[in-house]
Amino acid sequence: MRNGMNKLLAVMAVLACACMWGCTDVDFKWSDGRGTPLIAGFIDDSLVVAYDCREWLETTETWSIGDGYSEKSSCGHDRLLVYNYRVQEDGPRWSDSLTNKSGGYRWYQLTDSIFWRWEGNNILLWKLGGTAHEMKISRKNEGCSQSSKIERMHQWLDGTFIALGGNLSAGNDSCQYAVLDTVAGTLTYMRLDEDLEWIKKCDDVRAWGEDVYCLKFDKEERTSSLFINDSLGHVLENNYFWTAGAVLQFQGHILLLERDVCQLENGEIKCFASASSNGISFKNKDENVYITY
């Protein structure tokens, strides 16, 4: 009699749940494997930093009229890895899972040895050989509105970092760039003043000391140009890798021109390796050697 009553109560509870409020079953599972590593940036002319993550799947089943079954998937437990891309080795020289979080894993380069990613409204920083830590930041606008999402930050003037992600040529009162002050913990969105108007033409920009360096790609000629303080420093002729939509960017002291890995030598751009568009794979041009992980 008691067992029958317990079953009846259980059935009544399920009916009440389904008919009155609706019930939800959520199943969250981490996968056993990790995603394909992607390049975050370059430490020097032999070491590259990559990141990957562990994938997860969340399944939700709702017991109410009109609802049903849904899935969400992403990844977390993000990890950074350091590879030698000039000499073939057995695997990464170093790797470590930096967080146990289920979201946020895209890492970017800040300096030669420091990498970052968004952690909500703050920034998570990792220094080579250290552990990740969160830096709280406050945001403000100076003479502009409509701030854009930041996806690149490079060393800038007066010990700050230039933050880019929107359109340097944006008109009206849109913010064109931002400046990160790590001492004050502020990210200030602003428009270019008269002295910096010239960097509107740049695909990427950074400072070395008191000088501003600019990379610009010519879509018609398919050439890469380096400007220093708005003076043309060097033009690199077209490469078969460079498409009309080639991406040029500074990554630490390395210049990444689409897939070409380059450095500045005596004011000229010298490319010594090329990166594959798939995974961690490089070709050293001088030795014609392929490095793959």
C-alpha cells in the first residue's frame, strides 16, 4: 500500500510540474578531446604561442507544452601551448590549461611575452612562464560614442597600449580606437587627433619607443608597405600567398603578412617562414623545411 502511494505521489508531482510550471532537464558534458590549436602570436623568430580548448555540449529538455529539446555547444578549459616553429620537435615545449571556465578561450598577443583575452568586462592576462590573472578595467569615452569590440592591442606611446577593433576611418562621433592604461586600469575610447590622422590608412599599427609603425596592404598591387611616423619605410613586393583580402598585423616583434612570418632588419621587411592556414604548421623558406604539429 505504501509503495503504491509513493508511485502515485511521484506521478502527481510530474503532472504538476508539466502542467503548471514546466520542468527542465539539463545535461552538461565535457568532451574527451580538444579542438584544433590556433595561433595566438609569436614570442620570437623560433617560438610561437597557440591556444586550444575543450569542447562541451549542453542538452536541455523542457517538459511543458510548446517546448522540447535544444542543444548548446562551445568550449572552455582554455589552454596555451608554446611550439618551436623553426626546428621539428616532438610536441609543445610547454602547455597548461589556464582556466576551468566553460566560456571564453580566444587569446590575443599584447607584448612579446604577454597574452590576453576577455574575461567578461575585464581582461585575463598570461605572461610566459607564469599563471593567468584577471585585470579589472573601467571604460570611458572621450569625445566619441558607439564604441566597438576590441580584438587587437599593441604597445603604444607613453607606456600604454593601443586597442583596435573598429574602423580607424569611422566618421561622425564613432570611436576610432582606444587606449589601455594598465597602471590606471582604464580603457579609453577616442577619436584620432590631428597628429594621428594619418594612421587611418593602416591595417595595423603599433609603437616602438616614440615612433609609430604602420602596416598597409595595397589590394590592387598586392604589396605590403611599412610606414614610420607617416614616412614610407619599405615596400615588400607581392607574394603568391597574398590575396586581395590579405591581413597584415603586428604580433610582438613579428610582422605577420597574411601567412608570411617576417621581421624588421635594418628598416626592411624580411620574411623567413610561412604559416599554414590549418593548424600549427610552418615552412622555413631558407631551408625549405616543413614543421608540423
